[in-house]
Amino acid sequence: MNIVETGLTFKRGLHLKNRIVIAPMTTKMSFFDGVVTNDEIEYYGLRSGEAGAFITAAANVHEGGKGWDGELGVYDDRFIPGLSKLAATIKKNHTKAILQIFHAGRMTDSKVLQGVQPVAPSAVAAERPDAQTPRELTGQEIIDILESFKQATKRAIQAGFDGVEIHGANTYLIQQFFSPHSNRRTDDWGGSLEKRFKFINDLVDGVTEVVDQSGVKEFIVGYRFSPEEYEEPGIRLNDTLFLVEQLSNKPLDYLHLSMPNYRNHSVSDAFKDKPILDYIKETINDRLPLIGVGDVRSQEDVETILNTADLVAVGRSVLIDPHWTQKILDKEDHLIRTELSHYDREDLRISNGVWGFLESMMPERLK
């Protein structure tokens, strides 16, 4: 048995049957109001049952946190029935179901929010085309958002998920609090590196307390983060190593990198000697399992990541070949599907949102 097949048991007792995790990917397949659709159930069902765990697309914890149309909602009890069906679909053949929870912050717009201005730590627009300037959150609104993450976690437990992943990556609200670009506050929630960490600190404490006080067994909490930003000022790897050091001492079950390529090196001159993945793993120092990710296509990619990280997440490859995981486990790389055409979209349950993602990230694999 190779390391991919060995499985892993987290602090809270949940056991993964193997070390492959399906990464969270935006599908834009929910109804306009955030309710799970049958198309969405089919999309997840087609790709479940082989990997150790499947992390869902982001589910917004607050009505004002919606990032795009077709996004999962978890900010109200009315979503629980649909989420329960989704969790049950993923959990076939002992694949574990993880609900990713998030708030978009400034990475949305008033059209998506039905005329409401986006909110963020500070009134600073993102550096992207047509970005709207957000409204700065009040202290009470910050407390309310932290509470909404706790309530979302309770709903995930009720819906039968095996865990939640806190989405602190990809420039959404949680990362916005940590970033010196989006957080220019001078109160307790911003300023120094330590103060910019306060939102994350309180959020992780709140979510893990909900889990530990709920009495639920074998329900895990993970945290995903992006290691660097290109804005000036922005998060640099040195900041992220501080973040990882703090999170590694928290009652979390894993940390999950978000990177387009697991081979990537830092933009910072002080961290050029080896890939970012190596620096993160060294900082964790085996206090938590680490999920590596980024352009994973082959058995060699999986084994290379697992030489450093504890788990490997795959995204785009499993969109094109829903049975990619089993072929990796069987060491049958030659059978992996690597291309698809528009004619394959229906059979693969690929929505417009997923297709657009594939077109932008790996056009060479579309015929």
C-alpha cells in the first residue's frame, strides 16, 4: 500500500480512507437564492465516492456576503434540507463531506447584492477591473459576521456534514481583514499584524467552540489560506508564516493552501530557496495536517506533494475525469482523461460556471 492509500485520522477522530481530497471549486449551480439544485447534486454525486473527502464550493454565511449568482447559501435554516441532501450525496462510499464557509467582503458588487453596497474592513476597492468601493464595517457588524460563521457551522452539523472549512483565501473577507491592502483600520480590528489577525483569531475560536460544545462526534474544522498577495501593500510570505504559526496552535484539524501550482516559489527575495509549500510545512512543524494543492494532474504530482504535505487536493483534473481519483489509486495514469469538448459538458454535469473556470485556467485541455 502506498502513502496515497494509507488514509489519515484528524484530531477530532474523523478518518479519511485515503489522502486525496477534492478541492473546493466554484460551480454557480445553486438557485438564485442559494438553495441547492438537482443539477448541483448530480455534479457532486458524479465525483464522489472515491476521494477521502470532498470540499464543497463556498457557501455564504451572511446575506451581505454573497459573492456571485448561483452560490450556495448557509445563512438561514431554510437551507438545511438542501444542504442535507448535498452532504448525503457526497458521503457515499465513505467520502467525507466538508462544507466551505465564507463571506465575499469587497469581492462582490451591488448588482449581486440587489442594490446593496459591498462591505469590507475598510473603504478600499480591490485592484481588479470595475471594482466597487466597499463600505467600512462597523464594530457591531463585525461581531454579527463572526456570529454568522458560528451559526453556519451549527447548520453544517445539522445538515450532516463531516466538517467545515473556513475560507480564509482568495482575497475574500477573512483574508481582507489580514491584508494591509484591504484593512486600513485603526481600531482593535486593524493596524499591526497582530491586530489584523484578530478577526481570524476570534473567528477560528468561535467556530471550533461551536463544534466542541455541540457534542457532535468526528466533525472537523479546517482553514484555507492564500500565501501571498501582489497588491502593495499586501500579504507577503513572512506575514503568512506568522498566520500559520498562530493557526497551528489552534484547535483546528488541518490547514489548506490555496495556490494555482504546488511548485510555486515566493515573490519575496527572502524565501526563494524552495517552494512555498515547504516553508509552510516547516512552520506547521507537524502540529496540524497540511493539504497541498495546485495543478495536480498525475500520480507523480500526487506523490511529490505528499513528500511534503499530508494530503493532496485536486480540482481541475477531476472536473475533466470524475474517476481521476480511482485511476490514481490504481496507478493507471494512462487511463486518465485529459481533454474534453463542449459535447461532453452534459455527461460530466459541467455548468457554465465550471466551464468558464476551465477555459480560464487550462484552455489547452479543451477541444
